[in-house]
Amino acid sequence: MGNTKYDIDRYDYSLELQPTDEGIRSKTFATLSLFSDGKNVADINILNPGEKPGRKYFAGHQLNIDIIYEKLAPTLDMLRHEKPLRLLVWHSGTHDDPTHIEARLDKGDLEQVGQNN
């Protein structure tokens, strides 16, 4: 199983002003682009209410993933208020032809078990 870790240093947030009639953009409400060392490492497509997520995939080394509309607010909150953040990605198969992809946006300052802050 392959895995990758990216330290997220910035993000861009864009709204689809007029979705197209074709393809995935017709389902997309907004996109969050995640950057690590100036490189776009992931695009998170936030789907219009009621739309179902599609298959995660890589475009080069960039992860493309859909999330449901209801996850937009907590995802933006995490991006705005939690530092440092990292994107963790696991996949089976090869990077060019993955059979399964998992991803997690995680707080970079992991707390030790049993510590009272």
C-alpha cells in the first residue's frame, strides 16, 4: 500500500458560479485546493446538496476527491483555525492505477495520549 503525507501551508476556495451541463462540474458547488510547498496537492470538490460523491482519483500527484455539501463548513473551519495541518493519503494498487484511495485531513500537532492541556 502506498502512502503520502503533505504539510498543508495554504488553501484556495472557489465557488462555481454557473455549473456546466456536462461532467463533474455540473455537480460541484465549490472547490477547495490544498497546497504544500507551493504545489497544488489536492482538489476537494464540494458537491451540490443531494449529489453523491464519485470515485477518488489522482491527476498526476494531485488528489481529486468529492465531499458532500454538509462537510463544507467543518472543513473550512478546520482549514481556517487549525495549524499545522497535514493531508494523509493511502492507496492500494499503483499510483497510476489505484484500486482504492483513502485520505484524511489531520491536525499536524498530534497530542500525546494522557496529556492534560
